[in-house]
Amino acid sequence: MIMRPGQQLLLPANPFFIWGSLLGALTLNLLQNMGLWGRAAWMPDFLALVLVFWSIHQPRRVGIGLAFVFGLFIDVHQGAMLGQHALSYTVLSFLAIAIHRRLLWFSVPSQAFQVLPLFAASHAIELSVRMLAGGAFPGLLMLLAPVIESLLWPVVSVLLLIPQRRAPDPDAHRPL
């Protein structure tokens, strides 16, 4: 891939770091659901955010199957209809992989604007499955969740790319 001027050459992603970040996001989601706000509709889905990030940056390592499995974990934890989050995460991962080549050409704030429809589609799928199963409407505050997730995109991008940005062997004769 041709790089933009001034773009830093990244090291390969460590698979243990990818799995650690995904399991950390899963843990954060599980703790968030048991926390002070419970399952508030406006709370961001950190696992979906990290899944989209790795589906865009490492589509061969994090894909649709992994998103489905993590969705089943969230379904079981929340006591939701089995497959509600699995379907949502699967569609989210598919859409992220579909646009990953185009998305990487944008700056990080522009990427946040570009992933907003993905997060909105994911929450719309969750809501429609919940409503079709006879669940209650969570309220209009749920419209904040995709917006908060897209606002968190630059923070997640910086945090998850830190290990790849370090110089392997800094040297005065090797500027890369």
C-alpha cells in the first residue's frame, strides 16, 4: 500500500496484544453492565469499538467469526436473546472489513466520522432484534451510544497503535 507523506511505518501487530485488547474490552463491557449505570442505553459498547478497530487494522486476524463468538459471550452475559449481539457484531465486523482499505486513507478524526454509521447500524440491528422479540424500547437516549463510540474512536486508535509505533532499534543511521 502506498503511504501518505508523513505517515509512520508501523510494526506488525502482536497477536497477544490483539487478544489482550479484545479480552480487556470484553471485561470492560461485562463490568460496565454490572456497574453503577447497569445496562444504560446510552453507554458505549467498548467491545464493538475494539472489534471494529482490529477488523479495520488487522482484517486477517480479527474477522466475522471472532465477532460472532464475542457476540454470543455478550448475549449470555446480558441474558439477551441468543444471537442479538452476535448478529450485530457480525454485521459490524463485515462492514468494517468492507471499508477498511478506504478508511485507512483518512485521518483519525475523519475516520471517527466514517465509522459513526457502522456503530449506528449495529445499534439499530440490536434494537430491531430486541423489539421483534417483544422487548421494551430503551428510549431515545440510545441514540447517544453510537455518537459516544465514534467520539472514542481517536482515543482507541491512539491507545491500540502505541505498541506498533515504537522504533524497533532506534539508530541515527536508520530513521525508520
